[in-house]
Amino acid sequence: MTTLQEQAYAKLNLTLDILGKREDGYHDLESVMQQITFCDEIEIDVETGEDWKIECDWEEVPTDSRNLAWEAARVFYRSIGKDPQGVTIRITKRIPMQAGLAGGSADAAAVLRALNRHENEPYTIWELARLGAKVGSDVPFCVIGHTAKATGRGEKLEPMAPMPQCFYCICMPNFTNSTPELFQAFDQEKLPWHPHTAEMERALDQQDLLKVAGYLGNAMEALVAKNHEEIGKIRTVMEDSGALGCAMTGSGPAVFGIFDAFDMAAMASMQLMEQGYKTYLSRNVE
Ligand code: C5P
């Protein structure tokens, strides 16, 4: 038996645009994504000689084939045509579920990276990302990481100029969203809002953190904020603590603020905790 270890980093959507509904029911997206140091820890035993198993310290995490980490291991071994003789995946969970932080996809991507290394790299990182698309729309980005623009269903990736150094305060409101319902609600919008993706790309090329913070934006945020005043309240606390910009990530409801000083991000975090929210401080994965 061999034990592998890997960190599963969360993602933020610096921009998230919805371009339209496709015939397969999915939506075409355009999103600038950033990998952050906030992570789950993954440990994988291979050749256990036992049935496949997932162990997790959070009760609400599925410990069977519904877990994307399990699906990732299954897709990987099927694709290289090998039986690993038993797999146990242990997940130390920190990234909240249904937050818009791609926690499940990050776990799946970490499994793909660890197994690929263990099997002497049958796939390049880009091939591994393509394999990840079979597991979920956010998995390819979680495999590649850093800063990238995602299009298509979210699975087509283009590397981008790195996000300038900064600090994030991430806040989890006290509710969750249904991703498919939000996409449906967006389809009904008469005057949907769209972020300025091209300007965001330019701001990254110029390494201008202030401009990057100014162009943060999520096409789904207004839909969520309309029904949940928590989003606006969290934004206000972040802005009053010196955030250069704020946005909801993915289909939410987690909201993040960008700060150029750690003590300001920590101040925002403390104030939000005092109001009963869970918060997380993080940085870019370099
Ligand atoms: O790919 P994933 O399982 O994360 O998607 C969850 C749901 O979100 C899909 O079933 C679909 O309803 C919606 N979705 C979409 N367009 C995308 C990604 C997700 O409509 N690009």
C-alpha cells in the first residue's frame, strides 16, 4: 500500500459572465478564475486490498460515488486501464460546501494530480485537466490552477497574467443557493448584467491591483442579493474595512473582498465573525 498526499485549493471567480444557454442544458460562461491557498487536505491510500472508501471529518460530505473525489479516481483508473487494487481517500475538509468556492472540484482535482504523479505521469497537466472535465465543470481549472480564463461550460482554459499579490477575506452567508435554479433565474432576466472581462484581462496584464479590484463582478450576484440582504451587508462590512473591491464567487453565496494589507483583511474578518459569519483569510497560490 502507498499513501499519497495533496492539497486541494479553493477557487474564486474574479469575474463570472453567463453568455447564453446551450442545447445540452448547460450555459456558456466566461470567467477569470483564481486559485487560493485556502484548501482541503487529501490523503489517498492505493493498493489497500479492500473496497473503495472515502473518509471525511464532515458528516454531510458524501462518502460514496456521489463524491467528486471518488469519481475522479474512477475516471483516472478507467482511462489508464488499470485496477488500483483498492483506494481509500481521506478528506480533511475546510472549504465550505455549496459556497461557490469549488470545494468538491478542488478535492477531485487533487485526486487526479496525486494519482497521475503516483502512476509516473501518464498525462500532462493539460491532458489531466481535460480528463477532469468528465468529473465536473470546475475540475479542469482546479487541476491547472493559478490565474486562468475559463470559457465553454467552464472547462476551456487559457492561462492569464498572474493575479497581483493581495489578501482575501472570504465570508460565508448563512444560506446556500441551488446552482441550477440560479442559472434558470438568470435565463429569465430581461436586462442581465455582464462583468467587464476584457478590462479585467487588461488590468491583470498591467498588474494593477486597484483596477483588478474595480473590475470584480459576477453576473449572478444581483439575483442572489435581491433575495438575501446578507450579501449587501457583508459587502458593506468589507468595504468599511478597506476592501479595494468585493464580489460573490461562482453561484455563491460566499462573498470575497480583496485587500492590499493583511491587517485590513483580518479586521473585516473579525467584524464579520462578530456578526455570526464564518470567514476565511487567504492569498493567491503563486
Ligand atoms: O458541472 P456542475 O455539476 O458543476 O454543474 C451543476 C449544474 O449547474 C448543472 O447541472 C447545470 O444546471 C448548471 N450549469 C450550467 N452551466 C454551466 C455549469 C453549470 O447551466 N456552465
